[in-house]
Amino acid sequence: MTAFRFLVNGDPVEVAVPGMRRLLDVLREDLGLTGTKEGCGEGECGACSVILDGEVVDACLVPVCQVDGGYVRTVEGLARRQAGERAADAELDELQAAFLRTGGAQCGICTPGMLMAARAYLDAGGGPDEGAIREAIAGNLCRCTGYTKIVEAIALAAGGDR
Amino acid sequence: MTIRTEPRRSAPTTPARSAPDALVVEPGTLTSGRARTGPLRREGPAKLTGEAKYADDLVFPGAWYGATIRSAEPRARLIGLELDDGFDWSRVVVVTAADIPGVNIVSLISDDQPVLVPVGGEIRHHAEPLALVAAPDREVLRAARRAIVARTERLEPVFDPEASDHVFAHYEVATGDLDAGFATADLVVEGTYRVGHQEQLYIENNAIIAVPREDGGVTVTGSLQCPYYIHKALKRTLRLSDTQAHVVQAETGGGFGGKEEYPSIVALHAALLARACGKPVRMVYDRHEDLSATTKRHPAVVRHRTGVRRDGTLVAQDIEVVMDGGAYCTLTPVVLSRGALHAGGPYRCPNVRIRARATRTNTPPNGAFRGFGAPQVEFAAETQLNRVAEALAISPLEIRRRNVYRIGDATPTGQVLRESVAGEEVLLRAAEAAEFERERERTARARAHASAGGPDGPGGPGGPGGGGGASGRRVATGVGLALGWHGAGFTGSGEVHLASVASIELTGQGAIRILTGSTEMGQGTKTIFPQLVAAELGVTDEAVDIAPQDTAIVPDSGPTVASRTAMVVGGLLVKAARRLRATVEERNPGRSFAEAYADDAAVHGTTRIDQQFEPYPGVEFDDATYRGDAYPAFGWAACTARVEVDLDTGEVAVTDVVAADDIGRVIHPVLAEGQVEGGTLQAVGYATIEEIKLADGRYLNDRLATYIIPTALDAPVITAILVEAPFSGAPHGAKGVGELPMDVGAPAVVAAIHDAMGVWIHELPATPERILTALGVTGTGTVA
């Protein structure tokens, strides 16, 4: 077993696991970061979306050996948090706040992946255009919202006057 | 009485901390004088930060992993289970039917479904549970699964519900004189409509963890809708007392009916394994197992014969409904009952006969899914009515205006609609917002232009329905309309039998706490309950806590199903809050509850109010004759859809939907809109792309790569319009919202496809294959 070193939400981590172990399992089981969800295990639903070196990836399809030396961002890294503070008590970022305000999260299981896809879109300079937002989250399935309020939330966070 | 909500124009708020700030809805959008504001989703911050714990996120030290050994045949005799001698069985536990301490039955209505098929017993469907295995790690578990082989003797399966001679339930609802009605008809239209399975496709798969208790019982924690259904199942199959059987809901990632009954099976399996190995056992399905084994929406065949006068007045409806129950009864009789009661649609008709039956086939059991029998029959009823309108050359809007129920009308069960009737209102609101008649004229002009052989002729860039698509695609556009109704709460005397309890406690420490078994699975239960109670008590939303859905803590408030939570359980809480307020204010003369409750708690200790369901005044139903008030009230929904049909591929893009839903008094506009938008998209999926294909009783597309649901790109722009026709039987006037939008989306889409292409699709989903096939054949309707 090799040790793999990478950054998760700014924190350096080192895990000694088989190289083909899924990043999803490393995050959830080895690092205890259960905010990233598993919906299908075959890259169809996007519930496990994380940002790897600026790109949205399905953590269920990425073996940890491909993450060595990389930078992974998960839902736990979005809110601005004081040391030792629980994520739920932290200050939500503008995207999370927009989801809360518009009703973009219902059952919440797709929400972490949806937030990461949206975060990558916004970080890449994405604006409030509805078509572009829909394109950006097309790999993330939601069964509760009809996507209406998710699109609204992302547009709001993008500074849109939607 | 109409609420029209527009997308809000506002900048991001100051980010919320653990107690979310109040949500401000733009003033002037509500006319009711209530609910201008609503609290933010209570568990929202936890869900948005990844802090919320769903079943598979929970850590149980030393837990083993459980798996289910399933049948590979649709029907067979189980001769035996062979354990491979080469495997070291001391490392795992295996559970068969012989190890079940109590009753080997999991049921809600009829005792026909085993928890595990016993040796010598009959396997009735593919993926049926035969045995269980648990192991300390996943690799050993995988090896153990491979080392168990079921020996079977194949029996002849039955797949056609119309040919099956095993009837789970049948109903007949009749009024007037059918023959006399048809005798007065100027026109008789017949039609046969078919719908297939639909998967709930909650994004979180079924998952339950069972932990043995020191008292010999078991605690199960998991993804579920109805804690007390599981509680009952555990007591029976594991022979446990009320306290030994302990059920806790984890954060639940969607249910839609799919976690109403099936989690009882998952929980029993996990609990049997935990009992066998003495360790916590995680039973977490992957998507493939969840799709292949768990319940779906019932397929149905619906036949209509409709008599109508020249002016569009309905005079006779003869309707036959056949539903496919699958291999076991589950909730089928109740699904069928709702289907029968909604089959005529929301229309006045003096002579009606509705005959409904559900039969057994050798396919996995079908069960609850949002709408619960109504989407199937309302697709048929609305498509039939659209075809009647076409035959009479009356607009779809006008034929509905002429026939829709108004106050004072009676339904086929003899139920007189005394109040809260808003069919016409939702119809007009949706049609107006979508500019339905103008759009129809536009698509009709485009069709006329096309058939005149212009450059945009049939197959030309504009297509029959007009409107050339972007990037050279040849598309036809069309608009469609549908109207529906949905009985609020349980059918018939269901609520009386449930006798639900909801409680509020003012603790000795001065905390106000809500105690109900109603689960949060995204609809907003945990937000609207404190909101309702706080409003009655005159305190802030944040001052009201809500207890976890844990059978050791909360009473049985009935299942979280049938769009009953806001109306029925919310109503109990409003009454309980009024009683609590009166009690405290009586003990503290001259002071309001808000001023007095902290001191009151210090002096009097805990005050608990248990509120039990009382029948709604004047609502009576006879289960034996199917006469009377089938529901205390109905919700009303109208939907318009705009589609683009690709002329080369037959693919349908639903571009815009307007959904107008009357839900009684709106408690929380944002959450209510969320229900309408989500339900509408599930209906659009049902109409266009969601389909289960079967071979030898097995679901072929049992993966997410092959069972397709709409993405953000497939989803139309959805405009939700909330209409308020309050129900006086509920103290807060609310009716249900969850299921209503599911009933009307599919027929609206199919009507829009007809408007675009000139063909009626009689079978859902309206796939490209079906549309292209229909273009080559004539309709099946007959005109007398």
C-alpha cells in the first residue's frame, strides 16, 4: 500500500490505502468527510461531485492514486469556519446562503454535489445566465426540486437579478 | 384568492448561522393576509454544510455489513439453499426463514409476503429475498454471497395483469343510469390508455442500520418515511415488545412513497442479521439493488367510454381500471381505491360506472409513489377528455369549464362538494398565465401553413406545429392542458382508523417541543410544524423545538404519506397549541402565553398536550358500499405544457410548464412552490422518458445509466401558481400539496404532443418510438 498525499479543503492529508480505492471512500470512510454522498456509484447522479484541481469530478469514479499531490474541495470546505466550529454553525458562503434563501435544498442528498458543481461554475466566472447554469449542473440529478430553485439560487449567488 | 409568486429579486442575505433568519417574501404577492413570511428551512444549514447525517453517514463501531440473497427467477419453488463447503462459514452469519423468531410476514394489508421465502415455499418474483448474510467486511461478504446458491424448480409465471386470476382488490363506483346516459349522448368516444412502472428514484438509496439492544430488542436507524410501520413489523417478526422495537429516522434523502413500506423489509433483514451476529449490521442498498428490488408505481390499463352532448356536456362515463399489483399485495388495494375514486376526473357527470381491479403478477411488488393511483387514471381521463374536445371541435379549456365541479356538485360516490372547490380557478389561472388559447391559435396557424405545403410544410423547417428550431433542427411546437383533483389525506375512513396523535410539550425547563412521528424527507415538515405552532402560541419560530422522529420519544402521528402531514398532523398541532396556550394563560391571568410560559414551566413543571384526531365534521364514508365522502376535501391542479417535438427523431423537449395548484391555505409559499415544481418535473419524466423494461419478470434497466430521469437541461421552465381555497375542517385551512402536481403533468404533455404532431399517444411514456409509430397509424377512438 502506498501513501497518498493531497490537500482537502486546504488541509494536508496522507492516506495509506490501495491506489484504486475510490476517492469517495477515502473521503467518507478514511477521512470521515461524509458530506459527499453516494447515489449510484457509477458516475450518473453527481451526488459525489467534488472539485479536484478546479474541475468537477465524480468522486466515485476517481481512484485515489489520481489525486496524489492534488487539491480536493468538498462541501465541508465551503462555509467559513472558526477552528473547532461545527460546519452547521459556520458562516455559510454566498452560494449556500442563496440555496437556503431560495429553497434550493429539499431532501438535501444531492445538495453537496450540486453545490460543488455550482461552486466550480462560479469560480470559473460563470454568471447568472439560466442556460449556462443548467448546463453546469446537468451532471447532477435532483429528484425533489424540479431544479427551479436550484437554478434560482445559483443565479442569485452569481449576482444575478433573476 | 390567488397567490402568484414570481422569482424574487434580491441580493444574497447575510449568511445564516444555526438559527436561520426569517425569509421575507416580497409583499403584495399574497392576498390571504397570512404567511407573508416563512422561516428558512430548519435543517437547511446542516444539509448545506454536509453536517446532516443520512443513514450511510452514521458510524457504528464494530458494525458488520449485511446483504440479501435474491431469487433469479420470476416464479419457482425454493427447493433448498446450498452453502459451498469450500467457504469458511465461521466468519459470517447466514439467516434463512427458519431463523425467524416470530411471524415470517411483512404486510400492511394482506398477510401474503414473506420476510424470506422458506425452503419449500414459492418464489413469486425476481429479486425476492431468500436468505441474508452478514460479514465483518465487504470482501468477505462478497465471497459469502457467491458461496450461497438457491436450488429451485421453475413454475409458470404470469405477467399479464388482465390475464391473472388472482385479484388483490376490486371496486365498483356507480351513480345514475349508464344506459340512459349514453342514450342521450350525441357522441360516444372510446379509448384505451396504458401506463407502465415508474421508479421513485430518491437520490439516497434504501439504507438501515440495526443495533442489538441490551434488553434483547433492536434499534434500527435509517432512511424511512413511517417509523411506526417499521415498529409494528419488528414487533411481529422478531417477537419484540413496544420498547424492545426501537425505530429512529436518520436524515432521509427523498422518499416519494418509495420509503413508505419497503424500509420495513430492509429493517427486518438488518435486525435479523444483527440478532444473529450480535453486532450492529449495516444494510445499505446500492442503486442497482434498489432499482431491481424495491417497489414502483403500478402499471395500469384504463378503458374509457364517454357519452357527451354536442355542447360538450358529459352525460355518461364508463371506466374500467386494471392495475398490476406485482407479486404481493402491499398497499395495492388502497392505491386502487384512490385510482377508482379519481378515475372520472374532476367533472360533473350524472351517469357513471367505474370498475377497478388489481391483480397479481410475477413481477416485483408495486407500491406507493406520489399520487398513489391517481396519476395513472388522471392521465387516462384527461387524454380522453382532450380527445372528446377534439371530436366536438371545442377547445380543451372550454370543455373543462363546462364540466368542472363547482360547489354543490356531487361526485360518483355521492359526495357533495360543499366547500374548497377550485377546479375552475386553477384552470383559468394556468390558462391565463400560459396564454393558452393564444398559443393554441398560433400552433394551429403554423399547422395550417405547414399542411398548405409552404416552405415549412410537413417535414419542412417549421414542421407541422410550426416554429423552426435553432441550429437547423426540424421541430414542431405544441401546447397542452390538463386539469386534475386529488383527495386530501387518507381515503374514506382511513384517518378515523389511524387515530393519529400529535403532541406539544412545555417542558419544566421552559422549552416548547413538538412531538410527532411525521418525518422530514425534503417536504419541509420540520419547518412548517414549528411555524404553525409558533404562530398559535405567539412566540418566535426559533422558540419552538421539534423532537427527533424516534419511536421512544414521539407518538404515532400516522404515516408520512397521502399529502396528509400539513393538513392532518399540522391541524392536530394547531389544536394542541391552542389548548396549550389556553392552559398557560388561564394559569397566568392577564399575561400572554409568550410572556408567561417560562415562569409557568418553572412553577408547574412539564405541561404536555396530546391531540388525537377527531373526524372532520360532516364527513362520512361507507367502506362497504363506497358511498359518501371519499375525502374530507380535494386539492385542485391545472397544468399547461409547451413542447418541441423533433420531427426526425420523435424526441420531445418540454420547454415550459405552468402549474396552478389549490392547496387550501398556504403555510409556506417557498416550500409549497418547491413541492409543485418537483412534482411537476416527476410528472414530466413520467410523460416522456421514465420507463421500466421487463424481460421474464426482471427489470432490464435497473441501473441509473439506463433508468433515466430528467436533468436540469431536460427540465422545463416551471411557473408555479399557488391558489388558496381553504378547507374549514382543518383549523389552519391547509390541504395537501405533495401529490397534487404529479396528477396533471403527463396528460398536459401528451396533449401538447398532439397539438404539435396531430397524434394521440395512448401509452406512457411518450417515447420517440411511440410518437413515430403513432404518426403512421390512425387513432383508436370511435365516433358514434
